Amino acid sequence: MLKEEILKEFQKIVGDENIDDGEVTTNTYAYNWCVEFVNYLANKDPIPFSSIPKAIILPSTTEEVQKIVQLCNKYDIQFKAQSTGLGPWNQPSTDNCVILDLRRMNKIVKIDVKNLYVVVEPYVSGAQIQVEVMKFGLNIHMPGAGPMASALASHTSMCGPGFTSPQTGHSARNVLGTEWVLPTGKILRLGSLGLKKESDWYSGDGPGPSLRGIMRGWVGTKSGLGVFTRVAMKLFPYPCNTKYIAKGHSPLYDFHLPDFIRAYLLDCRNFKHLEKSLLRIEEEEIAFICSHMSSFAVMAIFSYSLESLMDKIAIGSMKKPLVIVIAARTKREFDYKQKVMNLIMDELNLTNIIGSKYEPKSLFYAECLRANLGYHGFIATGGFQSAKGQCDTAALCLNTERKNIPLKQKYIEKGVIANDFGEGAWMTSYESGHYFHMEVPTLFDQTNAESVKGIAEYMEESNQMDLVKHLGTPFFIEGDELHDEWGPHLMNYHIWLRKIKETFDPNGISDPGFYISSKKGDV
Amino acid sequence: MEEEEYQKMIKRCVRCSVCKWIPQVQIKSQKYASGCPAIDIYNFHPYSGGGKIIIALAYEMGRIKPTEELRDIVYKCTACGNCAVACKYMNTLEPLEIIMKLREKLVNTGCGPMPQQQAYIEAVKKVNNPYNEPHEKRTDWIPDDVTLDPNAKILYFVGCTSSYRRKEMAIATARIMNEAGVSFNILQNDEFCCGSPILRIGDTTTFEEILNKNLDIIESRGIETVVFSCAGCYDTFKVDYPLSRKFDFEVKHTVELFDELIESEQLKLTDNVPIIVTYHDPCHLGRNAERYEDWDGDVVPLMPLVSINIPPKPKRTGSKGIYDAPRKILKKIPGLKLLEMERIQEYAYCCGAGAGVKSAFPEMALKTANMRIEEAEDSGADFLVSACPFCSTNLQDGINDKKSKLKYFDISEILLMALGLEPEKLKQATAEVL
Amino acid sequence: MIMNNDNFLQNLTKICGSRNISREPKDLEEYSKDLSFLKGKSPLCIVWPSKSQEVIKIVKLANDLKFHVIPVSLNSRFKQHGNSIPRKDKSIILNLSRMNKILSINRKNRVVMVEPGVTFEKLIPILKKEGLKLLLPVMPTASQSVLATALEREPITIPRYHWDSSDPLLCIEVVFGTGDLFRTGTAAGPGTIKQQQKMGQAQVNPMGPTQFSPFRIIQGAQGSLGVVTWATLKLELFPSIQKVYHLQSDNIQDLLDLQYELLKYRLCDELFILNDVNLACLLKEDQQEISQLVGNLERWNLIFIISGRGPLANDKISYLEGDIDDISAELGLNFSKSKVEITDKEIFHFLNEPCENPWRMRLKGAYQDMFFLTSFEKLPKFISLMETKFEKDLGIYIQPINQGTSYHIEFDLLYDPKDINEMKSIKEKNMGVRAQLMDFGAFFSKPYGLWAKDVFSHHSLEIIDALKKVKKIFDPNNVLNPGVLCFDD
Ligand SMILES: Cc1cc2nc3c(=O)[nH]c(=O)nc-3n(C[C@H](O)[C@H](O)[C@H](O)COP(=O)(O)OP(=O)(O)OC[C@H]3O[C@@H](n4cnc5c(N)ncnc54)[C@H](O)[C@@H]3O)c2cc1C
Ligand code: SF4
Ligand code: SF4
């Protein structure tokens, strides 16, 4: 609860109906996915509730956000911004925090067809953008989380891998002009947006150095360094014709396949063969989707329920599966791409399991195009989180996967995470194979205390392994403790990151829980 | 939902917000992507289906108390069930059932329902209808020229709203059946509220009494088929009654019956009805009208943490609602053109009236109706058609409030026009939109 | 510590060896000016370090003794923008040209790691042998530093490979203004570069470490935040077949419309538009030949290349040709044939090879360039403005960048350096026109030399404030290249 007079001041900014400090609302916002094991890791009670926010505020404009942030500075109250709000990184790290739910900032500000970008506010979902830009033959990059997630959050503040990354890259690299309310309440407009006259969204860099460098990294600052209120994001060609029709009824909609789309499911013999195949296919620049995943995960992306997952034995015993989707706008393009695939399959002695041993439902293609494959991670246990998250070459990703299997198996044997033979991994190419990332989706049961404890411990051990064996940096190195642990092994980056925090947030108002605080551990 | 399942399920929401939208692969525009009226209007997460699952958990954990704040949030929800369809596209949670159970718990502690809703419970108890109208006036709608057959095996259950508020629907239904030569009867003074409005606000005890009373009467009359023109009554009989007490008679919504009558040519659509319509799927005729299928399989542990149902447990996904019948009827009407809205069938957007919202939160009902009206307008149609007296009332309120040019008709009224029974009405209606 | 000539030189000598320091008046004179109109100060000396450790020591020394360090990657002969000549007393030139190793070439992961002294002349042929293609700006100078070019966000000619404005720059090793060594992106660790490579890593992910991407602030900083000692650069595979399209028109809009479609669907590799003057300068070296060619070219020239590789190279070419034909037909465009024969070879030459002397100098001996970013619709407006100001000897180059999300447009004012009047007039007009361009919304994302001040005055104070904060973090004593950008105002 807020003090009466402070509440009044916030109300003045957003109107009475757009702030709520009641018990029910604040408790609801204290809950999130995976909070139970985050709590466990922080030696707290492993319940799915974090610290309770003091109030939830629903601003509708950048100016309102700015005023809220200024008021937070005035009263020394921290804030946490959230867009679609999925995941523990949306949670306040102390009791002295308000949540800015940006749900009312839900406009597509502009679709710039000629300059191939779209400008949006925080609460516009990936699917909402996609359906609007498709009208111009264009597409948007969406994270694996799915089309319901905020595109702005992914581009400015979160991670950024997606199933279509071979063609649509990584969120962090698709950012153009950005409007950013700094933790002090000043509004920073990056790149061409900062021009006093004729400002526009087409560039987010400069003049001079690009402040995108402090805005986010491989992962975002997760509301640890202000609030992003509008962002311009690159658009990509929609990979095939834009008729998108799903008839019938939920969940097994009958998707009318666009003319030129085809999936390949290939089984590579071993990691070496897989690496070769990945690189070979990607350097031909033909794939819309190019993902390696375990057989278990392959079964999951083709399934719409746990029960139907279990009847996919035909594909359940693959060695090193590779899922490729090609799509084309014209028949010529399609024929060419298929020819290339045939050539490579001949060269590498691969056969397409789709069409021979297995035929996916048409819905699979609908989900490929709408980036809805990630959610299948929840099918088996209802609980899931990814360990790892390193990103560099295919070789690094596959080495990491290989070394991780025995570790994961150890926890599977303990019965605390579900059995995917230890192999559960998802790896995707970016920018036609210029780099790759891998993560290890791990299935747990959030209602089972042992399982919660188990995944937490597994995650910790997995991080340790990556650190010691030089396997790259996982996604979730965030918060003071992990930064202080990893920093010394990564050029003491934590010192610089902390200086950025200190400089741009002198009062420590932007919740540092999933970023870094300025106070601790400076060397 | 059984208590044990409830306790398990409320711990499983992943807060993905999928339930705020229609199923992702059905989104066709930014404007009509959302699926939950409550979150659309009130914005704070607890108003969404998933939000109410969190509330349920917080409540069970003693983190929140039964207060007015809690009550208001839980009742600002039309129980439209979009959240359940969206969640179960991939996940397995039952947000709507959890909301219902939560309401039941609030009623049991005396925290729920809303005072206006309590008033209509009292009315039902007293005069058998939530509108507090005299019971004896229930049959006032019956025109002289309608023929009833005391020996008929088909019963037309008129329902409170059609009897008192949307008489035109009851009349149209009766006339169409007469025209087709279907002999039917009504319960006259033995017809009482079906209990739907009471069930949806969580008073399961009163509901139980009502359903037993109704079933006793119907069963005592040797009825084979009960026909409903009200989607709410239909859903309650079809889906909710059997959960407490099984019965042998068949239940049918009028759109199903009319569709059959057209197919069998008992009804001949002779007249041109040159209008452009769009059809609103009532939640209670659509996604919520899917029966629970019996399942007594086994939960088999497959490996640690993973158990499966053998045989697979049927999931109520909204796919078995009544979607085709009304569309088939409309498409067969000569001269009529049907244009679809973006959100249809199991992912249709609610009219805004359901589950006690119209009485307790009229502003929410109206706002929701306005959004739906806008979507109907955007479809390019001049006429909005549906098959539920509740939707009818609320959507017409929306049309008036929004000063929309749309004209609303129940599907039975359109059918009357096609049967040549309402030439004047047709003339007048087309003149008005043109 | 107070700086005096003795301890300063002694220390530097200790670090780099006396052979790597020069105080020759001729050298000092050379590094005090460049081809811009900016007047610099004479540096105290020029130092040529040979490894990062030396750079660290020098920058630390500069912090201790309070002198300034101006990092330069190449010898200064063709430097143009006044960004690496001393603006302050007590400055030394840190010339990185002797750090010129190609540290690794990785065909599998399409990446190369180079030190700052590696030139285009050196790198291009070596990579070609491996079947690899460097992403080039339009005909760079042979002696130009590949790394420095990438650090300056020079536009590349293949916009579909320009996935991010920072491409082709990936990871860097950098000595910040504090003297601290840092590696960015995945190069940060865990583990040394060797240990990382053992695990299969090739420093191809520029993002990070973790929640920031410091390479982005070093890029475009004109050496004022850190000294880069190596970088990895993204490469592409060399095609086996290429087909040149050279379309000419009097109407730039037609060409713009076509290039938009080509880029939207990622149909071609190299893609840009040149006016007659600039195309002639790229094709011919001799003044007379250039002038003659200008007379025979249409005003606007769209050049794009389609390519194929491997056994299906021809299939790819024919699919692309077919799709491009369809698009041209849809747009209903008709382009004129060239009145002179320009061979594919000539075009490939300027696309793939560096030039000895800057091509922009070929016609008149000197030039001043103005380049900025803008959007598709605004291009014609800027062109008309410039064409009214400069009736002749105006080269124009339009490069879609960042996969078509913005356009680099460059106006090259060619003049005769021996003609004092011409030079004076160019100098005067130069500043005036820039101001006008800025008023029209030109986004000078790389503000150099004399006009940096003007650029920043056209931007919100918040940007300047934020940049200054960043400077304070990474170069708190203003040791590195003082006076550039907005840092000294
Ligand atoms: C099944 C599944 C698969 C996933 N796969 C992927 C994947 O492939 N790739 C990937 O990148 N991620 C993945 N994720 C994680 C995913 O990115 C996040 O869970 C998801 O993006 C949630 O983010 P959101 O869009 O809802 O944004 P939010 O949850 O609203 O925000 C994410 C973070 O950014 C902060 N934030 C949000 N908006 C702002 C703002 N305007 N200003 C400042 N800070 C803000 C929040 O505080 C929070 O810390 C996956 C998650 C799931 C559940
Ligand atoms: S109820 Fe279902 S759809 Fe809604 S947030 Fe929870 S898990 Fe997601
Ligand atoms: S039942 Fe309808 S109104 Fe209620 S939470 Fe679910 S979707 Fe929203």
C-alpha cells in the first residue's frame, strides 16, 4: 500500500481508475511463472509469489511514465515496468516497488512500409504486429516465447531468440529509433529520433557512439535501467504469400497451407554430422526455420496435448534431429530452395522424415509462421524453464549440449526433472548461420517442492559448468550475485555495468533485481 | 470442478496471458485480437482468466481476504469462457471453472455475490424469474394464433428473458414451429427459471434446488425433446444439469431444430431477404455449450513428474459448440448475404451481458456490447443476428448507446421473414438501414 | 605526477622502444592536419605500439601524466574528416598501423579476426583465396584500415547482409580511456580467447557480455572512448557466378522504387545508386576519361548484382532473374541502355578491389564529402536541395543500409585544391549547406570535425548529456581524442 498522499499524487497522473494498491491486485502481480525456484535460489520460501508491489500503475503515455518515474525518485520508491509481463524478471525485488503495467500503451504508432520498420508501444503483441504488417508482405521477428509476448519488451528489455531467427535475426539487433524514459525521468530518444527537427525512427545509433550499447546486451536490462515507451523495429519479408486461414475449431485448426512452404525433419548421425548439416544448409540462405532439438522436443512441437505427444514414436527415437522449414514467394524460388535441400540431403546422406515416416498436421505450419512453437514446451509437465542460453558458433552450442547431457541426466535420475534423456535442447541459427544459440529447456513440476528445488540446483550447477569449462555465458546471468560471480571471469564487466547503473540511475530507482545495483561489490 | 482438482490447478497458471487474447493463430487484426472483455475494460491483470487463477491461489494461501475488492474483481467477468478456450489451445487449465468455483466459495463465505445479484436470486426464489415479474404473466407473450399441443413430446422451454423481455423471440419460435407443423407444448405456469443466472454467480445450492424442480416437472411429463430459444437456458440444461443429475430427454436449441426442419423441407424459405448480416455466436450456444464427456480412464505415471491419461481425457476446447446450424440457416435464406466478423465460433467475443454482469455492472456490459457492435459494423454488415435473448438485449442496448446504424434481429425473426410471415417487418427494416 | 618532456618520453620509450616513436618535425606536421578544413595542433610525438599491452601502458601513462592520446589506424595521407588530428596541446598520436596481423581466418564460421593495421589491400586477396568475401564500402582505399572502417560504421554495399547498423563489426578487444583492457560480446569470456576457441567459439556474437553491448559505444566514438586492438568481422562466401545489372534513368524515383522491391525481398547482393559523376569516378581514373563518361551516362545509375554459388549457381541466377523480371514488369519500368559500353569487369573491379588513391579525388584532385542518414521518401528532397547549391562536380551516392531501414546519402563536392577560389567557395558553402540539410532533417549519425558541433546542436540535450555520461565512465580524464563529438562543449 502507498501512503495516502503519495497515492493521490500518482492518481493525479493517471486517474483514479488506473492505479490500484489494493490487496488483491498487488498480490496478483506478485505471482509469476518460475518465481518459486527464483525464490528458492534466493534462500526464500519457494512459493510462486515475490515481494508484493506497493501499487500497480497503468500509464497511457510516455509523459505519464515520465511523471511516475519522477515521482518515484521524489519519494524514493522503486519501479518495475512490464509489458506483457511473463516471467520472474517482471517481479519487484523489494517491498518498496511499484509496478508499471504498460498495458494501456498499446498502439502501433506507425508501419513504415517504405523503410521496412514498425513503431510500437509496449503492449502490442507479436501477433498483432504480424497481422498488420503482413498486409504489406512483411513480417516481424518474434521471440520463442510466442506471438502473445510484447515485441517491444523482447526488442528492448528481454532476450531475443526466435524460431524464425535464420531470417529475422535477434531482437537486440533489430532495434532502430527508441524512446526511453531514463531512471531519472528524463526522456532519451536514440538516433534519428533525437533530432530536434524532423525527427524520425529509422536509426537508433548516434550521433557518434550508439547508446543501444548501454540500453541492452545479449539480454536486456529487464527494467533495471528505465522504461522503454516506444521502439522502432526492423521488418522482414513475409516468407510466402500472406493468406493465413485457419478453419475448423480449436485446437486442431485446419490451416490452409500457403502455396510454397515445406518442412524437413532430418536425423543427423552425431554432433559432427549435425554441425556440418546446420552450417551447410544455413550458408545456402534458404531456411525460414533451422532448429536443432531433441527427439522429445520434436515430438512436442508436433503435439497439441501430452497424450498425442506419446503417440509420435515414429519420430521419438531420432539421434540428432534437425527441423528445417523453407518458404517462398514464387514457384521459382520454391523450386530452387527445394533443389538445394535435395542436393544437401544427398551430399550429407540425409532423408526427410516428413513425407516418409511422419506427416505433421497443417497447424504446424500455421504455428511456424506465427512463431507459436515455443509454447509446446509446457505440454509435458506444465512447468518449464531453459538453462543455458549461450550464443556463438554451432560448435560451441553443440559442445555445450554434449557436455550438459550427463549433468541433466543426473537430475533426471533423481526424479526432479522430467526425462528427456538429458538431451532436451533447442538450438537455432541466426542470420543464415552467422551465429547460433542453444538453450536447454528443462521440464519440471512447479507444484512439487522437490522438483522446484531440483531445477534450481540443476540450473546452478549448469551455470557453474559453463563457467568452468568456458562454454559461454548463459541467459540468466543477472542480479548482483551472479554478476559478481561471473564478472571476474568476463573481463570484470560487472564493474562497467555497475558504473552505467550508477551513472544513469543515481537514486537506484529502476528495480535492479534482474539487472545490477550500484551499491554492492564495486572493486 | 472438484475441490481436489481445483487445489491442484490453481497452482499451475504460467501467467502467459494467452487467455487475454483469442487463439493466436486466429488473430486477424490488431483491433480484434483480444478475447476477454474483463481485461479489456479493467486492464489490471487480476481481471483476466489467468489473473483470477492467481487470485484463487492467493485466496487459498490466505494472502488475501474475502473483501469487497475481491468480490468486485471476481464478479466483473461475464463468464464468457474465451479464457478457457484460449488457455486450452495448448495448456490444460480451466480458468472459467476456477472462476466459477471461486464465486461459489465467495458465496459460501457471504462475500459474494453482488447485492444486485442477490436481489435477483431472491426474485427467482419468490416469483421464479430474476426480473421480479409476476409469475402469472410468464405466458403473456403467447399470441392467439399460436397452436400448442398438450400431447406433444416436444417441449419449448421459453425461459425468463424471452417470456418477459424478448417476447418477439418466443413468438417467432412458436410461429416457425407451427409453420413447420411441429407439434409442441410449453410448461405454462410450471415453467421456472432454469437457474443459469444463479449458477453463474456461484450460488450452487439454490441452483441445485432449481434444477431438481425443473427436471422433476419435465421428466414427469414424458417429454422427449426440449427446445430452447435462449442460449443460456440451453447451455444450463445441456451442460450444467447433467453434472448434477442425468436425464434422458434430448435438448436442442432452436437453431438446431430449424436447421433440421429446413433440411427436411418442413420449412420452405420462399421469400427473398436481401440483407447483409453478420452472426454473433452467443457464448452459451457456442463454446460453453460443449458437454463434459464422461471419462473414467486412469492417470498413469509415465515417468517421474509426467503422468498421462489413458485413454486420453476429452478436453473441452469449445470445438463442439453450435456454430454450423445458424450459419447454414442464414446461408439458405434467399438473397441474404452473411459476412463474418473476425472473432467467431469458439473465439467469438462476448456480448457483455452474462453471469450477472448486466445487473451488477451495467457499464461493463454496455462497453463490451459497444466493442462487439463495432466489430459487427466493421464486418460490412447492416444487420446483426444472434440466437440468444440475453445477447439480444445487450447488443441492442449497445446499438442504441453507440447510435449504430446496425439493426439487430434474432435469427428466428429473420427466418420468419424468409418464410413470408413478416413481410412488413422486412420492408421496414431494410428501409431503415438503407 | 607532473608531466615533463623527459619522463614522458622515457616512459613511452620504455613501453614501445625508441624505434617506434617519432618526433620528426615532418611527421609531426603530417599528423597535425588532414584533408578537412580543420586546423589541428602539432602532436608531441607519434608512437607505434605493436601489441595491446603497450596500448594499455600508454593509455595508463596518459592518465597519470595527463596527456592526450589520438588513436589512428593508418598513415594519415588520405584522412578526410578531421577526427584524428590533435585539437589540444599535449597530444600524442597512437598509430596502430604496426599492429597489422590477421589473427585468424575462419571459413566455417565466416569470420576473420584482425588487428587495426590490417589494410583492405592486404586482407581482400587473402580472404578471396579462402572463398570468403569481406563486406566492403564502395571502393575503399587500399591502405585504409579494415577495422577502422568498420568502427566508423561505414556503409557496406550489400544491404541485405547489413543485418544491424554495426555490421560487419562483431567482437572487439578494446583499451578503454582508463587503460583497462576489455573484450566485448562473446569474446569477453568465460575463458581466454584460446580457451574459448578450444570449445569451438569464434567470437561471432557481438552482443553482451550479459546486459550491455559495449562494442556499440566504441563504434562511432572516433577513438574517444577506447582504442580497439583487434576485432572480428563478419564475412560472406564468395559467389561463383555474378550477374551485373546497371540500370540508368533520368528519374531517380523509378530507380528508388525498384531498389526498394529488390531489397524488400532480398533478391540481390550489392545494391546502390550513383549519379553520373560518382559512377564515372569509380570507373575511370583519368580526369578526361571521367569527364567524357559523365557526358555519356544518364543522370542516375542503379547498380545491383545477383549471384549464385556451388552446383546450383545457375539455378539461383535464373530464379532471381525471373523474379526480378516479374517485379520490373509489375512496376512498369523501362530503363535506358548505356550509350557507352561499361563492362561487368569494370564494375566488379570497383566492387571488389580497393583503389590506390581515393576515387573521389580522381576528377578534381580533392573533395569534401557530406553524408548522413535519411529515409526513403526524403532522398529526392535532399538531392534537389544539393543540386541547386552545386551545379557541377557534385558526386552523389545513395546506399540503402541496415536491410533497407534507412539510407546513407553522400554528396561529394569535388574541387581543385590548387584553385584557391574554388576551395574557398567550397569551404564556405560547405558549412552553410550542412546547416540547411540539418534543418531539413538530415541525420548526421557520424558527426566529424568542424561540423560535429552543429550536428549536436540539432539534437536533444538528453542525447548529449547521456553521451557525456558514457564518456565519463570510459574515459573519465578525457585522455582519448579530446575535442571530437560533443565531449568538450
Ligand atoms: C515457452 C517460452 C519460450 C520462450 N522462448 C524464448 C525465446 O525463444 N526467446 C526469448 O527471447 N525468450 C524466450 N522466452 C522468454 C521470453 O522472452 C519472455 O518470457 C517473454 O518475452 C516475456 O516477455 P514479455 O514480452 O511478456 O515482456 P515482459 O515480461 O513484460 O518483459 C520482459 C522483461 O522486460 C522488462 N520490461 C518489459 N517492458 C519494459 C519496458 N517497456 N521498459 C523497460 N523494461 C521492460 C520487464 O520488467 C521484464 O523484466 C520464452 C518464454 C516462454 C514461456
Ligand atoms: S490461465 Fe492459462 S492462458 Fe491464462 S495465463 Fe494462466 S496458463 Fe496462461
Ligand atoms: S470468462 Fe470471459 S470475461 Fe471472464 S475472465 Fe474469462 S475471458 Fe474474461
